[in-house]
Amino acid sequence: MSPDKFFRLGLAAFSLAGIVMAQSHAAFAQSVEDSKSVSSAPKETPELHLARGHDDLKTNRYEAAVREFRAALALDPHLTVRARFPLAVALFGIQDREQARSELERVRAEVGDDPYVMYYLGRLDLRDGNLDAAITNLTLAAADPPFPDAAYYLGYAYFKKHNLNSAEHWLRKAAELAPRDFRVQERLGLLLQATGRKEAAQKAFALSAELHQGDTQATQIALDCARKLENQPLEEAQTFCRQLYDPNDTGKLVTLGLLYGQHGDYTDAVEPFRRAIELEPDSYEIQYDLGLTYFRLKRYAEARRPLEKAVELRADMFEVNAPLGAVLFALGDDLHAYQVLSKAHQLDPENADVKALLFKLASLLAEQSLAGKKYADALGYFLRIVELRHDDAYAHRRLAEVYRALGDVEKAEKEQQEARRLGATSY
């Protein structure tokens, strides 16, 4: 299964709407699920366009994805990783190489030689016949491969450049990383044929044909499975869809998990994702898929580990930090939730839902610290509260109390005056 088909940066974009009204951890967890069914027309926000765009991207509706990501960027031009990069991927998907390259270069200027960016730039170079640039960029991608077929494209570039020794090295590496990719065996067969190893070439060609047939069948089964999940009773559809369950094929497993999840069958989505993680434990996307599936089942303790692993693998992504923070809050691990959501807020300071939950957590931790006379800790939390909601009079009044306890009379008086100005109200 190709990465273009299953690329899901920020898959199933997470929503934290409704958290301000949550009165407890359990109520908050339920509010996240309930907010998805609100019938009123949603406000046009960058997050809404991002969610739509990622849904379009994961189902190969590339032109629709382009429109959504451009709409998100029109509202917030600073969404480099969250919108501009997937926009480039969608443009790549519709073969708009010039625009895809332009967007990728803008992302690269901000984030550097990220393997994901170099992978797509390398593939564009390969399509444009710029083999030296393709080799340079794909070598950078292959050092920390974002997709299993990075080695294949690097080997292909060397093959087209007639550097057969390097081509064979990378194609054999590709065969290790993606043993079910028929393209690897086909290209390896051509290389073996070119170097006079005819018997080995024939074996590679035969394996390629076998894998290709299996991949074609799996694609058709996936399409039929989706239709049956939409139109037939769940039990009948599942009987057919189980044909996709191959414990040794990550692509089929992820496809099956996604199909179940898209149709609300989260319980049956767990096992395919769980097995896929056993095969590819360092895939942040699969870890995220499993964690989010557990979350939707309200199995918060089980959601924690895969989401933590996803954050460990891609700490720079808002989409994985936000749901982990929500899970930790639902579990009552407020301090850890605060730390993770602080990172999410840093990655996307304008996300209103994360700001609201971070405000709630800071308020809880601030009051706990103040009650325990941990004034230094309380100071940090109240400063965060004021940062998030500078017009909160109650926070300024409590901040004045903290400064007074710490012996800073001047700052205490300043905060007290600000509280009076805003009007002493509680939240």
C-alpha cells in the first residue's frame, strides 16, 4: 500500500470542543464525544478546514483536500506543518508538481530538511528527471525514513542513473523494509537482468507478479468492504471485511482498522491497529490511530500508551499532543495533562479548545498549590491563567495573594489594582 494512499497527517483531527462546561474529568471525556454530534452549523475555523482536509486526504479526494487546506491557510497563514505540508501532499496527489514543490520549499524553509519534506521533494525530482537532486533528497529521507518505500525510490533513482551497485544496495534495503511491495521486486528483477543474473531476475519477476495480484485483490476487497459496511448489517459486512486481516501485512491491517473506524465500529478497529503496531512499532500514525480508537471507546487507560508513543515519535505535532492531554485529563493525571497541553498550546497558540482546557487545568493546579502553600508553583499556574485569559479579574486577585505571600508587595498591589479594574468576579 503506497504512502500517498494512506498518508494521514493529523488523521481524524481531534476536537476538544465543549470542555469549558465540563465539571469533572468524566464529564469532560463525555463532552468531547457529544460535541461531535452538535447539529448547529459549525463556525468556519482553521481547525474545521483542517479536519475536513485530512478526511479528504485519507480518502484520496485530493482536489477537495487542496481547497480545505487553502481555506485553513487563508484564515491562518502560519499553519506551516498542519496545513501547508498536507496541502503539498494533496497537490502531489493531483500531479500539480510545480505548486507541490513551491509549498514544500516553503515548509522546508521553516522546518529544515525534515524527512517527510525531503521524501516528497525527492519524488518530485525523480519525476522531473533531476536524478542528482533526487538522490540527495531521498538520501536525507532514507536516513530516517518516513515511509517504507523511501529506499525503493532512492534505489530507483540510482538505477536510472546507471549506478547499479548503489541501486542494488537500496533496492535490497527496500525489500527488507517493504517485503510485500511488488514494485521493489520488479525493479530488482530489472537490475538483476541488467547484470546478467537471469535466474535470480526471473524469481524476482515471479514474486513481483504474485505480490501485485495480491495487492490488486486487497484494493478491491477494501472497496467492497466499505460498501458493505455502509449498506449491510454490521455482522454480515464484518464477515466479508475479515478477508483483509493479514497478520503480516501492515497495509491491509491499517486499511481494515480505518474502514471499521470510519463506520463507527471502533471495537473491531482495535485488533487490526494493535497487530499493525506489533509489525511497525515506530509508526506514529498507527500508534495515534490505536490511541484515538481506544479514546472513542472511552478506554482511556489503554489509549494512554499508544498516544504517549505517538508523541514520543512526533513531539512536534499538535495533533498527537492534544488528544494525549485530553486522555490524561480524563484519567485525572492533571499535572502530566497540563504539561502535554502546554506543549500543544505552544504548537498552536490559537486553538481555542486547548486554551480552554489548559485554563481549567491551570486553575485546578493553581488552587491546589495555593491550598498547599506551594506559592512558587501557584505563581506559575496563575501567570499561565492570566496569559490565557488576561481579563480574568479573579485570577489577578489570586495572583495578588500569591505575590503577597512571596513578599513582593509591589507586584501584589499592581495585581490587586488590575483585579479592581476588571471587577472582582469568580470563574
